[in-house]
Amino acid sequence: ANKRVEGSHSATDFLARDDTGALLLPLDKACKLSAQSHRRLQTIIAGSIRPPHRLIHTDRIQSDICPCAACNKVRCDTTHIFWDCARWKTVRSTYLQAIED
């Protein structure tokens, strides 16, 4: 069963869900994205997301520590967000499992 990670809905809002709320992965079919989701995907592909380790240099934030309590105050960089952060584990594991299958 998929567990909901608090605050992760906006990251998966463009994905379809079945009757139980489980994500339907668009890995083998074309999917129509909203303009906001399309722009988010372009940003990720281009490597231009703005994680805390980049924003700290703009004085927009005070710390580059991951806000996720489960991460034990590690530096929040792009690699951490995509591969290690507990906040995104459910989203990440769904896709990694699909890749392995």
C-alpha cells in the first residue's frame, strides 16, 4: 500500500490515481501535463531546481539544512532531494520499483 508523505501532494498532482488513491504511473504512455507541471518537469530535466544549497547564496533562506526531521539535519542539495530525502521516499520508491520491474 502506498503511504502518503505529508506535503508531497504537489509533487505528484499531475499523476493519475486509481480508485484506491494509488498512483498510476505514466511510464509507458503519453500523459498530458498542466502548464505548471510541464514547467516543473522542464526545470528538473534542465537541472535548474532551487534546493536550499543554492538558495542560501541568494539570502532567501538562512540555512541549507534539510527541513525533513527524518534526515537528521543533513545538507539539502539536489542529490539529497532526489536520492536520499525521507520526504520523497514514497514517490522515489514507486518509480524505482517500476524501473526494476
